[in-house]
Amino acid sequence: MAAPTCAGCRHFEAAPQAIERLMPHLAALSSAHGASRTGDGLCLHHKRHVPATAHCAAAEAT
Amino acid sequence: MMAVETQMSDLTAGGIQTVRTPPLTSAFWKKEDWWAVILGLGLVAVAIALFTNGASLNWLAVIPAKWTTPDQLIAHFAAAWPRYLAQAAVWLVLVSFALTALGYRLRDTVPAFIFLYIVSVIIFALGQWADAIKYNLEPPLVALVVGLLIANLNLLPRRLDAGFRVEFYIKLGVVLLGATLPFTLIVWAGPVALLQASIVSIVTFLVIFATARALGIEPRFAATLGVGGAVCGVSAAIAIAAAVGARKQDAAATISIVILWAIVMIFALPFVSSHLALPAAVGGAWIGTSEFADAAGFAAAQAYGDIAATLHLGTGDQSVAAFTLMKVVGRDIWIGIWAIVLSIIAAARWEDTGIRNRWDAGEIWRRFPKFVIGFLLASILITLVAQEIGKADFGKAATTDLVTPIKNLRTWAFAFGFLAIGLTTRLRDLTGMGLRPVIAFSTGVVVNVALGFILSVIVFGAYWSHFGS
């Protein structure tokens, strides 16, 4: 089984409402629903922002 | 499992076999940009259809009339209340439809929007008072202050934020704004806006990045801070944070710093512009180069437009249009290129985080702020209608029956956005900034504001002073 990209990893959180819950001030002058964020999300393993297409050795399929 | 596997495409990146799953959150119906385009162009199309059939959206697109005595205001609402009721119902349906598609619950968005509409009507009516400017009661600034008070005194439950979608209302307003600008004006002014904005963006980024690095801030955080000041504020910060793999707390700190400075600039830039008696478009261009977030910038540009109109320094539209070209066309649309360049540098030169990223030229389109497409299409549509009718016939009738109602609807969309800024800005959420990041960003602010002033007022001042006249 090939390793998943962040989009298919269980550590990846990209849902806009979840992103705004984790960073409640984001919606004051921007939005997690904006096109410029594409499918980016938060890696809850590395605690970093990552694109959906990234990958790493710690990736685990959902 | 086979079904799932056949929907996936195997990719090789960095020597590791990966499986790509397209995230549902990037689907177009989950992006507020596309909803702003759909609703904005839909309203423009309805306005054009009515106009070409001898009717108008004017009845629905009501706004408070200018008044000098309370009796006049009461008389206006006594006569026009059915129009406000109908308008509120139409806005409620449109907004609810879009926000439901984005994943919000009607039980949150409906009461939130009704509150937003009622308070916006009150603030709008106050701003139409003949002496409002004398007492600094510009509607965008009043909306911001009222919203900040409500949010920071905890007068509303946080769940109502579902209907206080700042960016959605502002993007919808920008699409409608396109229908009030001739496409020829955008083509004429676009290159200068692009040149000026590019100079300011690159210099501001380099100053913030270099200062942050000199203060010992790691490069991914420094880059996130840099684009937060140089491109499109919070939206740029969150996009570049992902592109370079910045830490969660660094992106959060950048957002806090951007918000603080953006709020300061909403008040400072119109204040200084009015004391220098800058022409409306010159002030708008300066705000476009020196504000950090679109929503905050529109609030400042609209406020200065109102002031400039009262001081006979131009029209409110000139300020907002110059701001839009400078900020949206000049700075925002390049976020994809910033993302590609910085992700390449991050992968090649900065400390390895263990995360590998892929990039391709499609990144420019994927990160492109799609509401700009709606803005340009709306402008092209209205320009084509003008050409079809002929300049002489288009003049007065179209201004009254086609452009004015669209402009009024745009004013409402911006009014919702300005109030929503205050309603969603809670000072207790602005944490974790740290002294060194604040110093680095603030250094960029000083350079950004000074350079923006030099370019807008001195270098291109003559050009901008004629813009839209």
C-alpha cells in the first residue's frame, strides 16, 4: 500500500469550520473558505500548515 | 477498497510512492469565492434583464435617504419599509443558500443575518445624516466600532459568527463593484496599479523577512510574516504558511499581528488622507498599497471616499475603485506565484521539516482569488451593455435604472462586511504574537506606508488624481 498524501492522512485537518475553530481569529479579516487556501490544512502530527498534496514518513491512511 | 483505489492516482514525489485523494474542501461549491461570483453575477444579470425590458431593480435596492431632521428620516422609513422588508428577505435567501452550501446551519445563519441587516440599516441611516462626517460618523468606521463593542463585551453567542462571514460579503461587494466600473477604466489603470503594487509588495516582503531573520526568527515564520504584510494580509499568511510548512502557532501569531495593524490602519489612513486633503482616488490608491487585508482596506477606502466627497476632493467611488485596482488586481492575484517561489526556496534552502511538498504551475490557478473573475466579468458585462445601447442613450437612463441599483446593493454587501469585521474581531483571540515578530512586521509597516505614500501621492499622484474622473 502506497503512503497517502496529506489529503488522505488521518493527521490532516482541512475542514474550514475545524480550521476556524483551531484559529478563531482567522475569520475576522479572512476565511478558511477562501479560494487561495485551496485544500490546505493543518497537520496535527507535525503541528504545521501543509498543502493537501504534501506527504511525509509519518503519514497514516484514514 | 478497489473502488476507492480506482479513484486515486498514484504519484511519485521525492522518491516516495504516494496516493492522492482530492480533498472535498477544495470543491468549488465549498469556496466562498465562487458563491460571491454566482450571486454577484446573478444580481447583475437580473439588473440588466430588467433594464433592457424597461424596468429596474431600484425598488428593491433601496438605501436610506439623506436627511437633516429626524422627521425626514422617519418619513422615509414610513414610506419605504415594504422595500426594506423585501430587500432583507432577498438578501436572507441568497446569503442562507450560500452559507448552507459552505456547511453552516440555518439556525445560526438566519438570526445572525437578521441581526446584521437591522444594525446595518441603523448605521447606514446614521451615516446619511447631513452632519455625519462633521462628527466622524462615517458608516464603515461606526460599523467597526459598534461591532467591536458587541463582540468584545460578549453580547452575542459565538455561534452567530456563522452569519458574520466578512470575506463572503466583501467578495460579493467586489463582484458588484465590477458592474459599476467600465472595463476600459480597468485596462487603463491596471498596469500602473500593477507596477506600483509590485514595487511595494516586494520591498515590504524583503524588509519584513530580513528584519525577522536579523532578529533570529526562523525563515518559515519570517516568510509568513512577510507575505502577511506584502500581499493580502491574513489570507496570504494562511496560504503561504501551508506552502512553506510553517508551524501552527507562527501562522496564528502572524494573523494576530496583521489584524491589529489592519484595524489601526482603517482609522489612520483615512484620517491622515483627509488632513492632507488628498484627492479621493489618490487616497484610495495609497490605502490600496498600504492596508493589509481586503476587508479592512475596503472599510478604509469607503470611509475616505465619504470624507473626500464631503470635502469636494472627488467621489466615494473613485476612492473605492482605485483601492480595488491597487489591492485586488495589483497585490492579491499574485498569491499563487508567491506560494510557488517560497515553497521552492523552503524545500531547497531551509531546515528540513520531514514534510515533502509537490508544486506545479497549476498552483497559480488553484490559489487564484476567484472572486476577481466575477469582478472582471461584471465589468465586461456592463461595458458590453453600454456599447450595445450606445453611449448617448446609456448615459442618464442606465445610471439611474441600472448602475445605481447595483451600486446600492454593493454598498449593502460592503456594509454587512464592515459590521462583520467588528463582530468577529475578539481581542482575546489575538494571542501569541511575541515581541520580535511584532517588531519585524511593524518595521515593514513603516516602510510600506511611506513607500505607498511616495508612489501614490508623488510619483503617480498626477495619474491617480485623474482616475475615474
